[in-house]
Amino acid sequence: MNTLFPLLPFADDETPLSWAARQAAFHTRDRVTPFLNDIGIPLMELARGEESAVVRLCEKTAHDPAPVLRNTISAIGGRRYQLRGLEFAAEFTTGPITRICTFCLDEDRTGERYPDTAMRHRLIWRLAPVRTCPVHSVALRDLRSGKWDDIAHELQVMTALIDVERRAPDRARDVSPLQAYAMECLNAQPGPVWLDGQNIDQAVRATEMLGALEAFGPKLKASELTVDMWDAAGRAGWPIVSQGAPAIREYLLARIAVSGGKRATPRAAFGMLHAWLTGSRLSKDPGPIRDILRDVIIETIPLRKGHMLLGKLVKHPHLCSVASIAKAEGLDARTLRNVLKVAGLLKPEEVEQGSNRLVVDYTAAHDLIDVVKHAVPVARLSDMLGASRPLIAILIEIGQLHRVQDHRALESKVGKAVDGRGVEAILRFLETSFPTIHEAPEGFVHLSKSAEKSRARVKVILELMFLGHLKQVYRVDGEHGFAAVVVDPDEIKGLLESPPPGLAQDSYFLMD
């Protein structure tokens, strides 16, 4: 293969496209596109950072491809790119905009016989968060000719635009901590743990969005920020994000406090940060900042159960209005207000208002609401279980049924009920443990009669049954619950001759 001569070395701070443009100026005094066409490399392939295109360019110049590939931003699909092992979205680059430092370019050209062969486009200028020249401490300038081949970042054809920028006043400033972090990432240097735990574009974007909220307040839109404002946002966000998730959470909680507390809305409190994370066109994973914001909103702002918040359903909201709780739990709002009063979450005067817009701590009331939803009055248990009232009392005594234990509920008539889930469990136990027959076998009797015949207490018979010691137990077809259960008194007497473990330590037999 014919190679270009003489060799124009690759500079370790430039891009492959920059090197190609300098070679075009050096070997042909022409544009980069026809030069690449002449050596069989489509401009688009080199602009996408395809390895085959970079290697072919190196072969034509007899140059080692390793340093060139190291500075290659390669497209990996889905508007995602990769550089030195770092993966990021297209927005992390400047796109078709050519970012420059006029001082750097002047130094490139000084003393050169052919200045166009010396002007190189630096790799770091291709990265969106790099907005300040680390050499000259001035703001970088953005160029755009509006043509399709702006993607080549061909400085050699932008001399008029460069001259305009050269005459404009300089904006002196130091490199921001966020820019320094991005450049250190390129050189595999570790940074703050929270930032290093995500992709570099996620880390940078989160810092800038949080910083924009801090620097410019919640009313400004992201589309209204200039390049310099984004730089200021990065500077404002760095002291927060560099301390990690606890500092971010603390900052967001403070934003809620100054925005009205429980009366705040996420959009009013968090502005463009919230808009970014809720945007319908958010196609890229924003990273852990979304979960931090989501948790803060759930903790501090009234929501409803089932609300879609930052891409996830809210299953367990913290603060809710009475109306949203009543709807979610299927309770009458008046009943709910009384329950919330018992829980100490509503004052008597608030209950008397009858307002369903009152906001309460849903998590603090959840257990009591759960009790109320499943509470069954004792008077209904006989019908539900097919059991007499004395038998119901024994079921409560041996722990098969549980009275409402929440002391707050004892202040209301809910405290006179039992947890209905125990009723369901007992009926399920009877149905699944004992077979159904059409008629009771000879000698088998109902529980109350079996106590009389065996002289054993009903409590003991029930314990034997629930512990699985009684084997001869049936349910007579056509009856319900305990009314269907028949047992063998002789089996009971036989078991109590040598009582099995687990029975309550009291008298097993009825007193004469």
C-alpha cells in the first residue's frame, strides 16, 4: 500500500478528524473530504469513529494506530458513544459545534510556514462540559457554519469565524471542578464515589441540573440557559454532588422547606431538575439522581397511592390527602377521618370540618387503617364460623382469633372487634385439613357433645385439633364452619391418657 510522505505526526491532544484535516492541508492544500475520498475513507465513517476508518488512515501514513484510537470517540449505537472505556450519550459531546480557544490556535499557527497544517482541534474541546481552556484560563468559543460537514470540525475552513472570535472580548475564568473531574475521568483518575458510581454523562448532567436549580432558582427552563450559565450551574452543583447522596438529599429537602413544605409541588420546588427527570422524551437513564429526588418527594409532598412518579408507581406514599387515602383503601371518608383522629393524626376540630383535602402521614396511619379494613365485630363471628359465642371466646383465648390490639383502636368501637384475617385462616384450615362426608360415622359427635362424652374441656379439644393430634375429624356436608365438624370422643380420651406436647398447662378435664 502506498503511504503518504512526508509523515505529519499525530498530536496526542487532537482528534483523528483534526489529524486528517491537517494532513489534507499539508499534502493537498485542500479540504478534508476530498482528501479522505482519495484514500478511500468516507468522512462519515471517520466522524463516527469507526475503527476500520482510523486504522486505514494510520496505514496510509505509516503511523502507529494506538494513540489515534485512544483519542477516537466511537459511536456504539443508540446515540451512545465511547472514549477510553467511558460510555456516554451524544449530548455529552458538542455535536456539530466546533469549540475552540483562540489563544491555543494562535500558538499553533505562530512561526509556521503553513499555518493550516498546524491548527489542531483538541480532543477535550469535543466534550460538552469542557467550556474553559485549561491552558489560558478563558472561556472557549463555539463555532457553527451551518453546513452538513460541520461534523468534521475542520478549523482550516473556519478562519473567518475564528477571526471574529479573536476580536471578541475574552472571558477569563478558571476551569470548573466539574470540568476538571470530566478530564480526570478521561485519564482514569478516581473522583468522588457517588459520581464514579455512574456513567460520566449521568454524573455531569446531574451536577449541572442540580447546580442550575441552586444558581438560578426553579423558574428558569433548561432551554433558556446559555453556555456560560451551564458552566455556572456545574460550579454551583459541584459542592453538593461531590459530597454524595446524603448531601444531595439534604439539599433537596431544604428546597421543599423553602417552597412551602407540604403545600409545595415538585415542579415549583425543583424546577428544571424535576422537568428533566419527568420529561416524556427522557430516553436516557439519568442515573441515581432520579431515585434520590423520588424518595424526597414521597417523603415530603402529598401523593396518592398508584401515582406515577419519575417513572415508577408510588405503592407506599408517605403523605396523602384524606380523599386519596379513602379512595385507595376503599373506606368511607367519614369513617377514615374518625380513624385518623383515633390515630392522633387529625384533631377533633379537623374531623368536624369534614374536609377530605386534609393531609396526613399515611405511613403512620397505615397499620390502623389495615386493622379497620379487616376488623370483624365479635357479634358477627358466630355466623361466619358456625360457632357458639362460648366457642368464639375459646378461639380468642387460644390465639386462633386475635382481638384488635392497637391501643389507639381501643378508643373506638373498632377495639371490640377481631382481625378478620384470622377468620379466613380458620375456615381455610377446616376446609383443607378435614375431609367432607355426607353423614357422621357412628359415635362421632359435634364439639360440644364430644366434651360432654369425653369429659375434656372444649379448649383442650380445639388445641388437639389445631395442633394436628386429632386424626379422626370430619366435616359433615351441608353445614358450615365448626357446625360441620364432628370428632370421636374415644380418640380424645385416648390422647389425654398421655397428653401430647403443646397443650396449655391447666386441667384437661371438666370438673364433676
